[in-house]
Amino acid sequence: MMTKQLHVVSTGQQSREMFVKVVQRIHKYVDAIHIREKTWPAKELIDAIHALIEKEVPPEKIIVNDRIDVAYIMKIKGVQLTHHSVDIALVREMFPSLRIGSSVHSSEEAIIAEEKGASHLFFGHIFPTASKPGVMPRGLDNLKKVIGKVVIPVIAIGGITPENTKGILAAGSGGVAVLSGILLANDPLQAAKEYRNALDKAEEDDIIERG
């Protein structure tokens, strides 16, 4: 059984220096670090990646949003694409070594993304979240539907807490993605440990229940 993954996604609310400082502390407890900073130019993204690697964050844990060129040049884990990004199939054809994530919002989008070569999916938001006020969450039932339509891992995002992680994994998710719950926590290291422990315990409980 593949270990359930903990992805941490940058919030757009921290300086590059603060982001790097926090990630340096927590990276041992997470599986992927997403740099999702829409206002950072390529140079700043590259500087951030250099800084993370200098702090001994493994490049195979680093994922950058949208910027395929930066991901390829820096030889990091991969890229996370959205609906406005370059087509997944073209990226897969031109950069076969990259791990390609795709953010989807329906079963139909999930099926298409997998067919085009996505390595994993982000689906959400699952629960209410301050980052999307007034927007109806998609919930666990829709998460289950998406998971049932694809083979590749589906990572749940949006309103995830250590307490609701068990339900996420029970739905069949490959893991969870967290933004402010870790990066903006009063104690990011303790928060990362709590999410990691919640994932590990939920996975252990599932193994026991399956006998």
C-alpha cells in the first residue's frame, strides 16, 4: 500500500524568506512542497528553490505551480497545472521526466487529466475554507466519485484538519494538501507533526479494519 501523502502548499501570504524558513523546519514530515505564488516572477521562484535546496530540502519534494520551465530547469519533483496552464498532454510529451499534477473540480476533469498523463490530482475544496468564503464545498461524496473514476492518486484540498483527515482517507484519497493549517500556524512544526500523525494513524486503522 502506498503511504498517504501530505502536501504543503504556499499561501501567498508569506515572504520568500519566511516561506523558506518554515519549510526548512517541516519538510521531514511532508511529502511535497508546492510553491504556488502567482505574483512571483521566474527569477524569484528560482531563488526560492535554490534557497530551499541550500537548506537541505530535497528537490524531489519540491513542486512549482504552472511554471513548467522553472520545474524543468531546476530539476525538481514536478509541476502542478490548472485549467489555465499548458495542456497536460503537451507537457507530458515534451517533458516526460516531470511529475505532473493537475487541479480538477469534477469527475469529468479528473478522467481527462488522467488520460492526458497527469501523475496525481488535486480535488477540492472539500470542506469550508476561509480562502473561498461563500463558495459551497464539494464534500466527501464528490471526492469519492472522483476517486472512483481514476487510478492515479487524488489529493484532497480545502479545509483539511488533522481531525477530518480520517474521513478523507476513508473516502480513498491518496492524501491531503494543506496551506495555512501548517504554514500560518502558531507552531508550523507541531502542526506538520499533527497532520503526519493523523495520516499515519488513519492508515494504520484502515489496515487493521481490512484485516
